[in-house]
Amino acid sequence: LVRDDFINVVSLAIDKAMIHGDGLKEPEGLLTAATGTGTLGAPTWAKVLAVLQALALKNITPNAWLTHPEVATVLRKTLRESGLPGYLLENGQLAGVPVAVTNQLAKKAGAPATGRIIVGDFSETFVGTWGSVDVVTNMYAEGPFSRGAVQVRILTTCDMVPRREDAFTVIDDVTL
């Protein structure tokens, strides 16, 4: 149970850094490293196809969309074509490409906040780890010691880089 909790915490931290990392104390994340930008605003089928076309013109075949739950909800309730059956996001796919939904991809701050989507070929991402996962305990840390507890830290060293920065398109203007 404890080991699984440790694995979950470390995995979430690595995932968040791979998306939002600033490149200083964590890997440069896709929001910073990706060179492609797109726009959806109020999503329409034509705008989705334009994003995919822009990737195709760079010889990129996307294998996933990554988005926030609120954006997924917008896509699930937006019809492809007015008066015809079918929504933008159906059966876990958007335009035939799988969609991963996570709150690890934060909304873009502002007034009003807008949703984000990253689309691209995620096989173009390299993740390297070295060393091992270190579990460091400190039973004399000031706060935990006074409560009779032990401070536990988990350390891992890794880096991430997209092999092709243009393999990803960041869309950060989705109307929520």
C-alpha cells in the first residue's frame, strides 16, 4: 500500500513536469518545448480538422490528444455538424485520434480562464532516467520530530525532451 502510494506520487510529479516543466528545476515540459500552436476557441469540426491538417503538413501523424476534463466536457457536448448526429469527442476519440483526459494539464489562467489541448505524436518524446528512486528518511526534521513522526522524501532524477518540437501543437484558447 505504501509503496503504491509512493509510486503514484512520483509518477504524478513526473507527468506534471513533462507537461508544465520550466526547464530550470524540472524538465522542460511540452507547453514550453512544443513549437506548434493552434486555435480552437469555440471548437468546431472545421477547426479540429485545421489543427490536424497543420500537423500533417509537417509530416506528423498524431497519436493522441491530451486535455483537461473541462475541455473534454465541451468537446463531448459539441455537435460535429448542426442538425446531424455525432459529437466532436465520441468513444474517447477526437477525429479518430485517442484523447487522454487529465487534470495534470492545467487550464490557462486569465479572465476568463481557457482550456488547453496538446495534440501530437507522443512517440517523439524521450524520457531518460538515471540512478534509482531514492527513499530518504529524516527522523530529526523539526516539524515531524516534534510530533513523533519521520519525514520521508522520495527523489528521482530524470529528463524529458521531444525529439521534434514541431511534433506537438499546443492549443490554449478553448472556450470553457
